[in-house]
Amino acid sequence: MTPNIIPSASKPVRFLIAGTGAIVEKLEKTWQQFDSMGVELHAADIRDDAAGRSVLPESVHFYNWKNPNQLRDLADAAHDEPFDFVYLSTFPDVHIFTALRLDFLAHNFIFPKPVDSNFPSMATLHSEYMTDRAVNIATRSSVHDHYRNKPLTHYLRAHIGQLHSRNGFFKNIKIYITEHKSIQMEFQRRKSLECGMILDLCPHALSVAYEIVPEKLTWNDDEGNTFRRTARSFQVVSCIRARDNLSILHSPNSETFAAIHFRGLEDIEFIPRGAEDVADRLKDRPFDLLVVVGKGVSLGGREEGRDLKAIEMEFDGQTVRGNFDTSALAGVTDKELQQEAERHIDPRHRGLNLPLMQLADSNFAFDNGSENQLVTPFQHYEEAFGIAALLDKAARDQSSQDLLHYRPGSGVPDIVNRCVSRGLDRRWALDEDSLGRLIFGELPGDPIP
């Protein structure tokens, strides 16, 4: 499902930025590229001094939502010629409401993660799409999740068939997205973080999982036999939540740390060498996924002041590790495949600007080049909804109802082991040195956010 209206080639692209906070500030290179291409940029916010406004080109048309006259000017600007795109960078709890407010003023919507912190709103939008009723926002929406577009995700997606060929099936996958700075250190973003870490960071982890465990995949072993994944799904096993005991989040039930155990199920077809027909099928073959997210936590020891943004994939025959910050991989030995993957992605990219810059490179047509890309620039709304539904189940699971508390700066291993004492499977217990091996590689010298 992709947006069904593309800009006219004979007119300048008209792009509205709804909300000009911190994420807009990080997208400065995107706005520079848009401006150089003659894109007609508009921006709106509830305050004139929002952080992101300082990086917008001088040519941008700015509107203050709270000024009735400026709000009328915004509506007038799109009355006869709707905006081609709206980027929704408002607070997560009003993303969908903002899109509905702009429904008749824009053709296509780009939602950053989380799509919305109100899951019932997402469910209503999805239901309207599935039943083909009046509210058709979903058919014109795509989702911007920068972890899907990080170089490491691309490299892993490029290698995944070869990794299965060499190492067999998945056994366990662990994805860590933790930050040493607490929410108190980012108090300006407090309203955006009120939804909790399950909605703020877990969508990134699951978006990566959906890419490296694609629903459809074919590979061959060394003997020439063919294996074909035909289906893949995830179920919630347990979800243990925790909270920094000095957290300034206003909602007392919003977590600042979570460890979620998912059970993956895949259907595999087996075709022997030299045969054309399927000889055997593995139905609901299980593997396990652990997602650990949090703020105000450390790695302990020498790495105390570092974030942990990494993945560890255990196959039946080998363990592969990757670091999202450095894009480094360990346990992958096919250098030719790695070089081929690197030709398609600039390792300086952190993933945030890349999708929008790819959109510009494709002349603002969502479909251009998508079929030939391992990881498309944007996520379909339907997949984003599936991830949101999974996380909603996790947050409502019986295991997640009581928050454990931790001191700011506590070590990830310590908190995870406390989660084990609360019901997280013992297989996920960590020792003091277990995370150090995930900190490797060199940070790019000139990163592009």
C-alpha cells in the first residue's frame, strides 16, 4: 500500500512540515536538498521559536497554528492546490488528529514513529482502510522509521539469505536500543516521550526485525537444496516494564525501560536438489526475539557513558552481531556481498534524512525504484499498524502491569536480570561482560543524521 497521488511533473512540489521541533532540526540536510530542487516548503507550529525552524530555508512559508489569521492563510494556501506531502512531526498523541485536520489540504502523509500513541486511533484508521470506507488517510500514508534505513539494517537484509545458507535457521535474536541519557537530560522532549519507551523505541526494533526476517525469503544450502520461507509472524511471550525512579514523565504508568520477549513463527518449504516440487514443510517453526529499550541506563564499566544500539542474531550454526551506530558487522565473512551492499548505501547515513532524500531523488514518486530496493525508503501503513498492534498487546499483557524501578544510570544487565526475576525467561539473563562485545567499529567521521 503506497500513497496513490503523486505530484505533477509540471509544477513545483509543495511540501508542508507540520510541527517544527527537534526532529525537523535534525533533518536540515533534507530541507537544504528540497530547497535546492525548487520544492515549495511550508511549515506550521504552535510556537514561533520551535527548535527546527532555525534550520529551515529562508524561503519557507511559516504559519503559527494558534494565530487565527495565519491558520486561515495556511488553509488558503492549499485550497486550490493541496500540498503534495505533509510530514507530521507534532506530538505523537496528535499525529492522526493532525492528519485528519489536514485531510482536504494534502494528498500524501508521512508519519514518523510512533505513528500515534493512541492505538485506538490507529485501529480506526486501519479498519476504515480494510473496509474501504470514508476515512481513507491510510491509503495515502507512509511511515518514516529511520532504523529501517540505517546502513546496518540494509547490510543485514542484503546478507540474510547467505547467512541462512551458511548457518541454518534462526534460534534467537536480541535487539538493544538503550541510551545513557535520562529523560531528565532531555526534558525539552518530555511531551514527546510521555507515551513511554515501548512506543518511542520498540517500533524501531520491530521494524528492523520485520526487515531481517522478511515474510518471503528463499535460500540454498551448500548441497543445492532450496529452503523457502512463506510466512512469518510474532507473538508476545512476556513484557516487563521499568521506570527511572526520578523520571519527570507526568504519566505515572509510562515506562522508561522495557524488555519484551516475542516468539517468532515461520513456515518453511523444503525443495530437494534437482526437484521442482516441495517435498516437506515446517509449519510454525519457532524462534525467539528479545527487544530491550530504555533511557537513563548504562552498560557498566568502561562503557558507562555510551548508548547501546545493537543486534545479536544467533543461528543454529553461528552468532552474528551488528552495531547500529558504527554499522559494523561481526560474524559475516562474505566480503564481496558486503561490498555490493555498500555500493547502494552511504555508511555516513544514520537513517533519518535518507528516506526523504531518496524521495527527492525519485522525483517525489513513492514507487520510483522501490521494487529494486532491499529496504524501501518508507514503511507501508499496514505494516506499521501490525507492529503497533503487537506492541499494544505487549503493553496490556499481564506480565507488564507492575513497573519495577531503577536508579538513573543503572546497568542494562542489572535491570534485565531484575526483569528475569519478574518473569522474563531465564534464557535472557545477562552477565557483566555480555554487552561489551556489541560495542565495536568506528563511528563515521562526517555522519548524516
